Amino acid sequence: MLNIEKLVKSFAGEKARGRRRGDAQAAVFAVNDVSFEVKEGELFTLLGPSGCGKTTTLRSIAGLEHPDSGRITVGDRVMFQRGGDHGRSVNLPANQRGLGMVFQSYAIWPHMSVFDNVAFPLQVRKRSERPSKAQITERVDRVLETMELTPQASRQATKLSGGQQQRLALARALVIEPPLLLLDEPLSNLDAKLRESLRYELKRLQRELGITAIYVTHDQIEALALSNKIAVMTAGEVVQLGKPREVYESPANKFVAEFIGTSNFMPGTIGARDAEHLTVETANGKLYLQSAAQLVVGDEVVVSIRPEAVELSRTSLGAVKNEWSGKVVARAFLGDAVDHVVAVGKQELRVRVNPSVSIEPGSEVYLRLDPTKISLVPVG
């Protein structure tokens, strides 16, 4: 459906840390050699911190930014190509790409009713492509019903709640029946409870309607809950691409492990290896784990352990692998879990357990680490 090939977008006139444009002036690469593919019916998320290039990538797809080089195709249509072996340059204007976009601010027209907001993209089409009035009414009524906005059709758009305005913006993007829907942090302006509710509503609609969508967010939970695939970005580059569970459980590097959720990190050295069974020597003792990483005895590694992968107990099971003793330093009740900070030797580990387990600070405890849930990330 969507193919991005070697996309590059730079901004001139700022101090560069990478390559140079010309001899005198440096450039900052907002997007640096980004490539990925989105299949039909997928919800593909660009995830990363502010300034990582995710919104610039989305705006390049929409035609709102003009990349330096690369190629963007949607289906059989070339939206943009420049440089490399792509042949003649192509850069379709945004209004000719036929893509739907929902902005962070919703950008609804305050002087129009809900119905007119949704109908407007159809009404301003070229006469040869414009549906009849009856067809416009039918399409608008259908999408308003899907968004559960039919009762508000005649209401002024500004008199809707935040959640309703978000659905209105989505309805306006869907009414043109785009081959690709672009979503730029559409839930970020909502409160936490409404954001969670609309997150699942958006996922349901995407599945039921078979929408192909690119979703931009810096919210890791949102990305994990919504996506079929996630591209984690930093400094203008995609550093890991995969399904949500793969990205979470097998981070490609320390940045991904830190940015997606929470992790405990420990330096260590490979002490022994038997096929995919490894022993890692750490300052706190030996760790036994399973990994297909191409490592040999003596290699330095960083061990990543998610807080929820650690079992916490007041009693020891005896001579079992991956059981360490420690002392609770702090705890915090989170509603659906209790976080404990446990000192093990000179290191403090974060442990997240069921709310039925709550151990007061100062208590001696035992940690048990599941060998199948321990990851290794490259040093550096």
C-alpha cells in the first residue's frame, strides 16, 4: 500500500552533527534515509520522542513537507520521488494526493455545523470529481453514523466535547474514502480517561472499516495498544521496526528498551553459552537466560529486565537459578499494580507486582527473574 524508500529531509542554516550540504553551510537531518512499507489494512505507528522526525515523515507523505530525496508511493501512484535512481522528479501537491489527515488540533471549522464540516472536503472537489448533492448527503450521513455523531449533525462544531471533536475530525478525513489515513497525535489533547476510551474506539473502527493508517505518537502505551507494526525513531532514523510485542520484549538497543516502557539495566559479561542458553556474570551474581543473540563467551553485554518480569517474595525458594536477595527501598501504589524499588547490592531494581503484594520499605525480600523474559541489548 505505502512504500517509503530512502527518504531524506534536512533543514539548512543550523549547526550540523552529521553530513554537510555544500561547503559552507551545515544541515540538520530531520529525516535521514528512512525506509519502510505499510501493508493494506495495517495501522502503522511512528513512535519516538519530540524532534525524532516522525511528524516530518508524516507531513512528507501528506505533501506538506518537501523532502530532499527519496521516494513515496501509495498503491500504484508515485507521490514523490527525487534523487537516486528514481528517474524524473515527482512531487504531487497535497490536494492532489487524496489522503485523509487528522491533525493534533483537529482543525475543524468553527463557523460550520457538524454536517457541513464533514461535507466540505467533498463540496470543494473539482466539478468533474464532485459527487452529487444526494451522494454527498448519503456519504456524510453514513460516516456520521459510524462515528456516532448523527444526533449532533446540525450542532455547531465548537459546541461538541473534546471526544466528539476528535471523532468529527476523523469523520471529515474518512468521508473522502482515502486510500491512506494520516493521524498526527490525534488523542494528545484529551484527558487520560477519554484518551484511553477513544484509543480502543479508533482501533475498532480501523479494523471494521479496513483502514490503512499511519499514526504518529510519542505515547508508548498508545503505540503498543493500537499498532500492527511500530517504527521506533530517534535522530531522524528508524532504529527498530516490528510488531508491538517484538519491540517491547526484544528491544534492538538501549534507547528502545528505555523509551518503550521501563527497564532495569545491568552491565555484564557472557560467562557460558550452550546453544540459546546463556550465563551472564554481573556485579550482583549470575543470571541465566535464553537468547539467540550472536554472542560468545567474554562478550560485554547490557541486560534489560522489565519490572513486571520480576517476581517479588518475602521467602526464598532455596537453591534456584536467578533468585537474588535484596531490601525494599521504596514502594508506590499505582492502582492496578504496586511498584517496589529494591536494593540488590549497589544497584536498585524496579519491580512491578500485583496490588495484592505490597511490602513495606526496609523489608528483606527475594527477587526471582524469569530467564525467558530477560533481554540482551548491545553495549553502547
